[in-house]
Amino acid sequence: MNTQGNTYTFLYAAIMVVVVAALLSFAAMSLKPMQDKNVEVEKKQNILSTVNIGLDAGDQDNKMKYIEDLYAKYIVDSYIVNTKGEKVEGDAFTVDMSKELAKPNDERKLPVFVSEKDGNKNVILPLRGKGLWGPVWGYIALEADYSTIVGASFDHKSETPGLGAEINTTAFESQFVGKKIFDEQNKFVSVSIIKGGAPKGDIHGVDAISGGTITSNGVDAMIQECLGNYVTYFKQHQK
Amino acid sequence: MSDREPLFSPKNRRLITNPLGQDNPITVQVLGICSALAVTVKLKPSVVMALSVVAVMAIANVVISLMRKGIPNRIRIIVQLVVIAALVILVDQVLKAFVYDVSKQLSVFVGLIITNCIIMGRLEAFALANKPWPSLLDGLGNAAGYGMILIIVGFVRELFGAGTLWGYEIIPQSWFVSNGGFYVNNGMMILPPMALITVGIIIWIQRSRNKDLVDIS
């Protein structure tokens, strides 16, 4: 058979493309439910980790079930507010922050998760922003004064391993514990990520990641913008 | 059966051992440098990347070798790319479904295996002209030669850049200046140029031990 002719070449290319396309779509579709489940459990784990729950999930035999059980036990309420602090209809867990942030300010739906452990209530708020290579996101949990940070967890799609990707390490996240997002005049100041290191005793600043400046700036802008949306809501509840 | 070449004849064995030493894809052919710079900040991603490349390269070599008689010459590069890309996407999907944590760490670099010149180079230079079994050995050998350098560089960079290996602390906390000690991590190590320098040092050591590799022209 002449394997160099035009007809053969076209047929070969056409059949190859169809076969490969069928194979890949089959693989993608059959693996999709497992991938979605991984993403959902990870989201729950991230929410829980801001209030120091489920940190030992890695040691469990059935990590997925463990996280689901903890989530059902400790996350006692979740609802959506808008930038005026009013409650809005909807399921907080399925809100896609990247779509909400693209909307004009007063149309945004802002999820709030409420956790309760040993009688302490905390609110947990989602964050979403841009890193160097792709989106970064995270959660921040606040004390009942709506200013002091209980815990933060960050994650990213494709930041550089060892550099920007370090935002999801405990070393970086634990710096946020105890920082305040309102200053003494009760003005919203957010928490800044400072290149070269925050001065000792700064309650509104943490150290940036060496070699990860653009990612650090992205996280800084993300906290500023996302928590900024909630300011009215915070003020209504602060007493 | 008597005239058949044994599976591990000296010639076939050389297909595996040559790329580890005197024909190493990174240090001698200087291919695949780009990914060697990108993923070697830590040891763990280096190892997973090495394993992924071994899988993709071995399978791609065998597939292309099986198809070699039917591939139209004029579109052979496209066919090779399609095979590699399909395999890489499969690897990525499987990692996402079964080892989600690792797949998140490697992030974009799994996709970048597609552009790894070693894989295309071996398909073009070897698999198109050889039977499946030697092609498999050639793929394994070259991927191992690549992975070996990746792991060495990852080891050096993580140890001196972060003071850890595989995430475990190697250099005691009390040595660090911040805790009153004398030691500071080398910040250069976590930046890409240091991978180039490390690879350069490996090349230097290898060539000073094996004079055949020195280009005297």
C-alpha cells in the first residue's frame, strides 16, 4: 500500500483524530465524578482548616468520609449576603466566587459559613484572586469581633512549586492568626503582605514569600478586595 | 527461534545504560533543560515528574514503533505530537482522579511534558525505525537518564535552598541565624538560574571523568 499518497495521508489523519478524541473524552467523562468529588472534599477541608478542624485528615484511612462528617458536624450555618449586608437567597457552598467578583459591586453574592466548636462561633469567608500563573483562592475565619483572624487557608491553581506555591503551606498561613483587619478607629485596613518582612508587632501585616512576589501581591490584593465586600456586613454585626 | 536476538542482548542492554551515562539526554545532548529548571525546586515534584516522563516516554515509544509502518512520512511529526499529547492528558486526568494532592503540586508541569524535546527526539530518532521491544528499552533508558538528573538537581536545590528533603527538615532549626545559629538557606537555590548552574556542574564533573565527551573541535 502506498503510505505516501494524499488520500492515505488525509484518511490517516482523520481517523487518528477521531480515535484519539473518542479515547480522551471517554477517559475524561469516566474520571469526572471522582475529580469533582476530590474538589468538593478539598473545598470542605479548606473551610474547616481555617478554624483548625480536620488538620489530621491526612492520617485517616477514609479521608473523604472523615472530612464530610466533620463538615456536617461543625459548619452549623451558611448563607449569602450582599455588599449592603442583607441576606440573599441561595446555597452558599455552590457560589462561584470568580463569577461574583466579575459582577458590579452591589450585585455580588457573598457566601458566609458559620462554624461552631466548643461554643465559639466563627464566620468563614471565601477569597478569590489572581496569582502569577492562574487563580489563587482561600478562606479566612474571623472571631466574633469580625476583625481578628482565627485562621487562613490559601490555595492556587498553578503557582511555581517552591516559590509562589508556598502560599498553601502552614508556615505562610499561620502568620495570619491573630492579625486584625480593622484598625483602632474601626476603619477597614485589611492585612498586608509585605515584601522583605513585616515589622515586628505589626498587627496588620505579614511576611511575603521570597521569590514569590507576584503571587504574594496577588494574595494581598485578594484579601483587600474580597474582605472589602463584607465591610458593611461586618459593621452591622460588630457591637 | 534460534536466530532471534535475546531480549537482553548486549545491544539491547546498551539502550538502557547509554542514556544514563555517556549519552545522557540532559548532560550530553543538552535536551529537556527547560523542564529541568522548572520542577526541581523540591525533591518530590522532581521524582513525580521523572516518573510521569518515564511512563509517557515508554508508552509513546512503543505506540509509535507499532505504528511506524503506517505513518505517512509527511505528517509524522504531527502524529508523534498527537500520541504524546493524548498520553500526557491521560496521565494528567488519572493523577487528578486518584492522587489529587500530587497532581496539584505538579500543576502546569504535567502538561509541559508534551513540549519535552527528549520525547519527540527519541520518537523521531529511534522509535520510527525500530521494533517495539528495543523502542521500549530506549524510552525507559532515556527517561531514566532524564529523571536521574532531575532528581539529583532537586536533591541539591531542596537541601541547600530550603534545608529540607522530601519536606522533612534535614538542617536542624537551631542552626539558623533566626534562632541564634550560624546558617542561612541559600536563596539563590530556589531560583531557576541555580538549576542551570547545578546542571553545569554535573556536566563539568562528567566530562572531566570521561574525556571522550569533550568536544575538541
